[in-house]
Amino acid sequence: MKVKGIETLSCDAGWRNYHFVKLTTDTGIVGWSEYDEGFGAPGVGAVIERLSTRVIGREVGAHERIYAELQSATRPASGGIVALAMGAIENALLDAKARGLGVPVYELLGGKIRDRIRVYWSHCATWRINHPTHYNPAITDLDGVKAIGREVREKGFTALKTNIFAYDKDKKGVRGWRPGFGVPFEPGLNVERGVLRNLVMHLEALREGAGPGVDILLDLNFNAKTEGYLKILRAIADLDIFWVEIDSFVPEALGYIRRQSPHPISSCETLLGLREFMPYFREQAMDVAIVDTPWNGVWQSMKIAAAAEAHEVNVAPHNFYGHLCTMMNAHFSAAVPNLRIMETDIDRIAWDHELFDHVPEFADGHLVMPDRPGWGIVPNEEAIRAHPPKGLQGLLSYGGKKQE
């Protein structure tokens, strides 16, 4: 079975766009993957188109050789959007290969270890605060934060993850605080007293709503430097936190933070390739390594997970995209031995479910693994065309303005 063609498709996803690779074969089997251009990575589709000339005509099953050849051809400019494009192609090849064999992708990864994958409700309160037009009910104050905490518990989820927010003096007018992404623009990334007060208040409201039986995860992203992260960790030392997620480009700095943290540390969701992860493993910089499998490719991500296991580190997938990415991450999570927990977004845009022939199934806070071939999900091209992509979307599109 050989690759006959590769094309990219995009559609409107509210405040961002979704992007897909469609890989056709000479047998009529089609492989799919989902990638992203809105998380600070414009131009991935153009790179996929350019790299496809080296893929068309090749055997679908030879995805490791194809990846190695693309790596060789792009070595002078490796990493970045080139790596993201290679991951998207690899994932489409895996889907086509599994469909050709009539098996789920997890069978290519050594078989599934688990039938159900514990998930956490990611961007809990975040989406309803930052993007109220697309996620309802909108959250404008602490009462709304408490309410979504109750909703998580009542819907049977056992874990949630949230972010940092700023409130006005009346504990209303809530807005996202993410200077690491330029909102607000504060390149010093300093953490002042008001940020600490607001964060503690926000976490306590979530705990009040969710109750004692729900794990709370906190994502700090790139929003501070070492000093600021330590100030935050001291401020929340007495709170019950499942993990604190921190992004840092310096493994030694992250290791220093981890050794002083009262909470487990997770990190590395923006790293590309095993080579970038290795300094963090050697430094024992985090308790959980977060792997973006759409960016890295699921096959390459299994190598990263194996290296993490060798360093006594568990892994968790980075997953805040569409339903296809959720299922790509689910196959990784089902097969990898050292899984901690899986990220997923429960709040969805209104037409998300129209875009695919199946959607993820959740029961009692777990994703239930299907046994359908490939990723077990196929994008609906008619629905994609019915929601044409908007112009520039994602992090690059709105700067410091509140995204609607």
C-alpha cells in the first residue's frame, strides 16, 4: 500500500481553526491526522505540503524510514514547524497503516495496557472566562467558578485543571492572566502580590465547588520566571494540588524549582523530539513529562515515553485540540506503560461533534477505548467544508484583547 496523495483541510473552531492531514493510498484507504497552527506555530500546513513530495509513492508501512529520511532532508532547520509537520505526516501514516491491517493504532504500539484512561477536565473555567461566546455558561465571577467545580463533580469527572486569573476588587470582572503569551504584555514575567491573592482565591473557589474528592491541577504555562514560580508555589503550599504545570526552557531552573516544590511538577509540553527531553530527564526536572503527540508524532512519542520510564518519570499527553487529537492521544495513553493521566477538554464549541463520525466516550471520569480500526475516528469532510476556516486564529490573532 503506497501513499497516493497528501492534502490539508481546515475549518472554523470558534476562537481558532482546526487543521487536518488527509493521506490517500493506492488501495483507497485513507489515513487522517490532526495538527495545529494556532499555538504559536503558523505555517505548518505549508511545510506539510512541501514535505509531501518526499512521501508520495512511498510504502505506508515504512513510516519509520520515511520519518528518518525527512529528518535527514530537513536537518539544517530541524525542530520548530518542520518537526510539527513531520509529526502530522507520521500520524496520518499510522492511521492508514492500521486501517490497512484492520486494527486500532494501539496494536501498532504494542497493544493496549488499559481499556479505560483516566482523564482530567482541562481548561476548567478557563474557556468559559476567556471565550464566553463559544463556551457556556460564561463565567464572570467566583460564583461561576464554584459552579463549574460542582459541574465537574456531578458529571463524574475526578480531576480538573485550571489556569491563573485576575479579579477586580469586587471579585468580579475576571480575566485571564497569561503574560507568558502576552496577555497582558509584561515581558518581565513578574509575579506580584495581587496575582498570588487572586490565584489562591480562584483555587479555593474551585475546591469549594468540586469538593474534596476531585483532584485539582494548576497550569502556570510560561507565565513566570524561576523567582515567580517559587513565589506561587509558596503561596499555594497548603492547598491540595495534584500537580503544578510549569514551562521552562532551562532544565536546571526547572529542577531547582521541583526540588523546592511541595507539589508534583509537570512540564515539557512544547518540547520536540527525544533530544530536547533528555536534559530534563537527566536533571530530574519534573515528576511528569507532558508529551504533545500531534506535534511529535505518536510513534516518536513512544520513544520519549520509554526514555521517561528509564528515568523513573511518568508521562501525560498534551491535548487541547479537536476530537481527532483526543483519540490520537488516547491510543498513546492506552499503550504506554508509564501513564499518569490524560488531558482532555470537556467544554466544546457548538459544532465540534458534527466534524467527526465518532466522538470520544467518557464514563466515570475515564475515556473508554474503542476497538475500531486506525484512530477509531474519521473527520467529516462535508461538515468541515460547512465551517470554513477564519483568517488568522489562535495565539497570534488577538494580542492583549479578550477573545470572543
